[in-house]
Amino acid sequence: MVSEKSKLQSEERRERITQELPTEEFETSQKRKIVRLSVNTLPYLYNSIYVVLGDDGVFLVDLGYMTDFNKFLNKFSQEITQRYGVKVEDIKALFITHAHIDHFGGINLIRNVNPNIEVYVHEVDSKAVERFEEVFIYARHYLKIFLARAGLDEEGIKTYVSMYTASKEFLRSAKITRALHDGDKLYGFEVIHTPGHSPGHMCLIFDDVIFTGDHILPYITPHQFPESIMKYTGVGHYIESLDKVREVVLKRKISLGLPAHYSIIEDVVKRIDEIKEHHRNRIRAILDMCKEPLTIVEITERMFPDKKGYQFILALDEVGAHVEYLWDRGFLGIKNIDDFLKDDDVPARWVSVRNYYPKI
Ligand SMILES: [Zn+2]
Ligand SMILES: [Zn+2]
């Protein structure tokens, strides 16, 4: 058993998502180099951007929105140009793991410096990059329905929807070169479609390394979003995608995971098992709680008593995605279904209807 004291020490040792990491070079089994640049994307958020020095050219994995893009250009010139003789103008292509702003928001900025850069995104996330405004406005409607059924009042819904939009309003859409699909191979990269955290999330294999984006992260479990708001998200897809990567990693003898936040994942399979265990426990906790009928807001308040403001919305998404998973599979029922005959957007009171847990 891990003592409280040693748990605390490893907590302190771990790098933080709000912290700049040192630049680090990795070498693949084929002796190709990958360099991690840690950049400040949103306030209190650092992303790991990877520069891949391949046989067919130089590539980037992810380039999120940055408040200070010049800082990135300076860093690139000091850490990459001086050491490897490669300029931003020389980058052949940018692979976007998924269409979240901290991963794709830098496309237009880099095009100002390198107009010829090719940009690749998975097909199912491509419209969120190319038609960002449209996708966001469209999804907002389903978000409102989700929040009403979760048990928020009208005032709460208004506040939360505006919080959601606040961080996204300054971002503009960007053109991509071509959409990618599961199994595609391009410039030495191989695409593994891993929907869940986002609809078109992709992990990329390069030699014996896998870029895991936000699908698999060390220390934290990636944010879950209900599929009722956005297709191809949800816990069901997410867990299937974990199993998919687990199999690929074992079969292909992948030796290193490079995530989009934090440092490295030395044992990807072990990390996948830990994340699955986390969801298994969360699902069991919800089923135990729902022995008495509860709304999603009530479950969230019990499960995350300290979360406030934007953190509470994220927690609400998380619980909502798990409740949806359990409802889809027949483990939860709606106690007050008769209320829905009168009004579609009343809070649903979820109740456990089986005496065993789902297999995850
Ligand atoms: Zn993400
Ligand atoms: Zn991210």
C-alpha cells in the first residue's frame, strides 16, 4: 500500500500542466529524432508540441492557440534552428491530434510564417477546424438541453453557456490540406482513430513511438463529454479507443508514449489500465449513489464537492458522460419519466436498475 506521505511526495515530484517543461530530445528505434517543445497555450496551460525530424522532412505534432506566438518562434529558433539547422519555414506538415483550441489554434499563425505548411486532421474533427464557428453554435443548442436535463436552472444554464463560449470566441477557423482516416500512412506516421475525448481524436505512430494527444495522459484522466452534445465523444467510444490503442501498442512493441500535456508515458499499457480502472470506479460510484434517484447536478455535487465555476461545468460533463454510458447500456433508468410527457427539458432523476456492474 502506498503511504500518504510517499503519495504526497510523488504528487510533488510530478510536473504540472501549468508548468513549462524543459526541451527534450527523444530517439526512435530507427534513430530518428523527436524534440519536445513546451509552450504556453491558454492561461495556466502548457502543451507539448513535438518537432519530428523524419526522412521525408520536418513535421509538427499539434500547434495550439498561443497568446504569444513570437515566444514560440523564438523558442523554435533557439532550440531547433540552432541545434538542428531547421527553420519554421522548413516544416513540411503539421498533424493535429484533435480539434481542441490548445491543439489546433496555431494553424493560421504558423501559416503567416510558413504559407506552404500542410495541415492534417482526422476527418471527423476536420469540420471543427475548418468551420469552427458553425460547429460551436450548432452544438450549443444540445449543450443547453443537456444542462436543463442535468438539473440546472435557467440562470445557471445561461451562465454556463457563456462560460463555455468565452474561451472560444477569439478563435477563427483554418483551412486544412486533407482529412485523414484510421490506418492512413503519411510521411512515416500512421493514424489510429481514437474517438472519445474528441470525435476525431487520432493517436499517431511513428517508428516505435506513439503520440497520444489528449487520449492518454499521465497523472490525469482526459476530460469526457456526453455524446448527446457531440457525436463520437462519450465514455463508450473513449473506452473502445483505449482498448484499440492497448492492442496496437502491444502488437507493435511501442516503447514510448508522448502525450500532448506533461512529459512522457513510459508504459502506455499500464497507463491505459489505470485510466480504465478510474472509469470503472467512477461508474460503480455513480451506480451506488443512484440507489436513490438523483439528477446529474446532484451526483456532480456529491462527487466533486469542491468544484466551482468552470471546474464545475467540466465535472458536470464528466458525470453526464458516465450517466449517459450507463443509460445507453441499461444500467440506469429515469425515475420521473412521466414528467417528460409534459415537458421535454425537465431534470431527469437517474436510478440504478440492476444489481450488478457493467464490464469495462
Ligand atoms: Zn483535448
Ligand atoms: Zn489538450
